Amino acid sequence: MPVEAWVFGRKITDPSGDADPTYDIIEVSIKEGHYIIHYKVSGSIGSIGAYSVLFDIDRNPATGEQGWWTGIGPEFWISYLGEDQEAWLFTIGWVKVKQLWYSVEGGYLKISDFTLSDMGLSGRINRIDIAAYSYTKSSGPMDRAPDTGVRTITIISPP
Ligand SMILES: [Ca+2]
Ligand SMILES: [Ca+2]
């Protein structure tokens, strides 16, 4: 993917129909200001689904969490764990960093209340890689956006 200036609200899109509708990611975006993730699947957000946005903040897939997420190497990720009705910011080893607020509105899962500083990023310009996953705890990954690779973005913190 080409490097692009971060435009808050820009969507990471994925084809519809390439997974079970509960897990079939069609778009993910992050809004400016309160850093709200908008996560949309082609069906309904699942009560037993799990949806994650992965942040490879050192842009090195060899560092960070591996397992299902080999090839991305996220240092931090935000997950909505449907069966637990919780959204968390995690770091390596599934260590909980911060509990987040979420809602399901208009077909979107909305997760908010996280900041760049929660991931050790300053207010300077930061370039990071991002990908999204839907998965089940028993079966693993169900869909990914983008389907291969990551989206490299430059975050320019609001003044
Ligand atoms: Ca999809
Ligand atoms: Ca990494």
C-alpha cells in the first residue's frame, strides 16, 4: 500500500462476501479527535464475535504479538470481545492496557476512548501500520482487512 497522509475517517475497506456475514469485514475507519473506531461487517455485529484493529507501531512484523497475527506484529490492538461485552486496548501477551467504551449503532461497532499516548506515541507525526481482523476464539481468523499486507499511514495528531 502506498504511504499516505492520515486522513481521519479514511476507511480500510474489504470485499463483501468473503466470510460469514457476522465476521465479514467491509470497512474500518478511525475518526479524528476522540479516536473512534467504526467497524462494519456485512451482517450484524455478532454477540459472540470478536473484532480487532491492530497497530504495528514500530512497523516491524517480527516484533509484537504473533500467533494468528503473524505477518503484522502488532504492539497494540483494540478488541471487542462480544461474548464478554467488553472492548479493550491490549498489548503483547494480551495484557489489558485500558478498557474502552463501545456501542453498536447503525450497523457499526463504535469503539472510543483511546489515544495515541495510550500506545506510547507522542503528539509528533507517527507512521504506523494497521490491519483489522475478525475472529472466533475457537476457529481463529475469519476475515481480514486488508486481505494481505497492512495499511501504512502517517498520523498527524490534532493540534
Ligand atoms: Ca470482507
Ligand atoms: Ca511490530
